[in-house]
Amino acid sequence: MLMQKIKDLAQEYKEEVIRNRRHLHQHPELSFEEFQTVAFVEDQLKKTGIEKIEKKANTGLVALIEGKNPDKKVIALRADMDALPIVEANAVPYKSRNAGVMHACGHDVHTSSLLGTAKILHALKDNFEGSIKLIFQPGEERVPGGASMMIKDKALENPKPTAILGQHVMPLIPAGKVGFRSGMYMASADELYLTIKGRGGHGAMPETLIDPVLVTSHIIVALQQVVSRRASPKVPSVLSFGKIIADGATNVIPNEVLVEGTFRTLDEDWRKEAHKIMVNLAKGIAEGMGASVDFEVRKGYPFLKNDPLLTSNSTKAAKDYLGEENVVDLDIWMAAEDFSYYTQEMDGCFYRLGTRNEEKGITSGVHTPTFDIDENALGVSTGLMAHLALEALKN
């Protein structure tokens, strides 16, 4: 039975996948700087026996595994490779050796897992019809997103897949389990950059100033009504400001204040409307208080929508592979993912790999200095993706 062969190979290759994951974790590279990472990936693919490998988007690559009748159908599998500018706080043998850089979002897991999946599928290439395209992409963590650059560099051409699968670690789900959601899943994400300009001076002489700090406070509070009073309650929206720089002192009012934030939603029409509302509202407040504002909305990733049929089939296949009790339903998540660019081009299914283990103290969230995984998840990640890929080829 093919599924049992996949399970056997996943266990056979598990220790190698763990070693690869630890190597990648020790040598993280920031977005669009993944030169050593992509070289490692290419070397591992060649050792597996995969010959059709092509560099894309400077630090990305695609590879092809051809089964019998390779042109019959093509399914793509994706992994992202970049790390984050975080100082790792874990006391583990495989701790990051690159100062101030850490695989705190699990991309080392995604990359090593896809290498393991590739090894399984290559070993079984005489057992399936069609082809599997492997996509190892850079820069998921930074706008404009490595996925968009891979697409521009024709990573989805020659041959063109009909569907794409991607998995991502989820520290809220116990290792051994996975999660799926059909339809709308993740939010669009736009970056907001505001420069509020006034007239600074001595804090003891406010009547001679146009205080940009005060203006900024009014703008930030007022902009919250964009979500609370202008957005439909049926449309999830998030507006958050995480960076404010008013470089004055206790008695010095600066000339300007810099503000950075993010806006996220699950509706494209509302997204465009909200941009206009925010800019007009901020400018109106600033002008009414004698100041001015430069408001840049830097459009980021689109929303991520999982194709209902592909996701339904993948969920069923996951239940067959892992057991129904190990497949959970996911809720909408307001984080963003550049995998969404692929789903604008073809049917996609983006699912979650459980990595949590409370007994081992592995509970930290992604993007934190203490994020880690229960490496038993690597026995699931490789085989399950191989199984889902072959089921997608059949369906």
C-alpha cells in the first residue's frame, strides 16, 4: 500500500530531516539573503538524485520530481527559507550561530520538511503519475514577499502546476496533529507609515508651537474608529500601531513624529476603502490642528483563501494518514502570509503543522526569542505532505 510506504520512508528519513533542520536553525539568514541556505537546499536535492533544479528570484529555487507520464498533472509544494532579526534565547545545542538572526517562525522546519518530502517522493516516483514541483522561496517575512518575486521569475511555469500545497508550524497545536480551514483563512496586510509635522520648541511655551505629539495622539485614537465604526462587524479588521518616534525630551517638543503600523482585513473592497478613510481622516485632524501629515499606505500581501475542494480532499487525506482525531479545524487568523500570492494564481491549500509539547516546555509562539518545536513533528510533516501531494495528483 502506497500510504504505508510513505509512512515507512518518513520514519526512515526522520533523523536526517532533524539533522537538516538543526543545521538550518544554526545558520539562519534574513529575507533575500538566503545564499547559504539555498546552496544547502540545492546540495541536498542533488544528493537525493533530483536533477531538474533551477534558481529563481536570486535566492530561491524550483525543482521537479517526475513520475510516470510526467506531463499528466503537476502539483506544487512550497517552503519558505528566511529567518527573522531576533536574538535567540534558547539554550539548545542547535542555537543560532548568526548573531541577531533566528529561525523564530519555523522556516527551518518548512525547508527541512520539504527536503524530506522530496526524498520520499523521489523514492516513489515509479509509483505515481504526474510531476511534483518543489518551490523553495526566499523572503516570506518581508514585503513585497518572496512568493511574488518567484511568480514574476516564472517559478510557476514550465511546467505549470494546477494546485499548490503549503504547511506552516503552529505552536498552539500539539505535535502529531495538523489543522485545516477551507475558504478565507488569513488576512491581507498593509504597512502604514505616517510623518506628522508641526513646529517644535520649548515645552514650557506651548502657545508658540504646533505640537506634533499631541496631533499624533489625536490621529491614533481617531483612526481606531475606522475599525470600530466604519468597518462592517461581519468583516474582520485589525488596525495596530507598533512604533512611534517623537525624538524630543521632557521639555523639548520635536518638529515631527514618525508612526508605523499595520492594517489587516479579509475583504478586498473594504481594504481599498479603508485606506482612503484613514488617509483623509489623518489629514483632516492634522490640518484642523495646524499641522500636516504624510501618510503612506504600503500594500502588502493579499488575503489567503484555501480552495474548498482541494482543502476538503486534503483534510480527508490527512485524516486517512494520521487518524481523524489528529486533524483539527482552524479558525480565521489575522496574520498574513505571502503564500496568498500563489493562491491568486491557482488552487491552494495552506495548512498547519502542530509543534507544541507542554511536557517538554515547548510552548512559545512564533516570532519570539524562545520559539522551538517538538522535533517529533518532523516525522509527520514529511510523510503527510508527500501523501497529500500524491492524493492531489490523483484527484
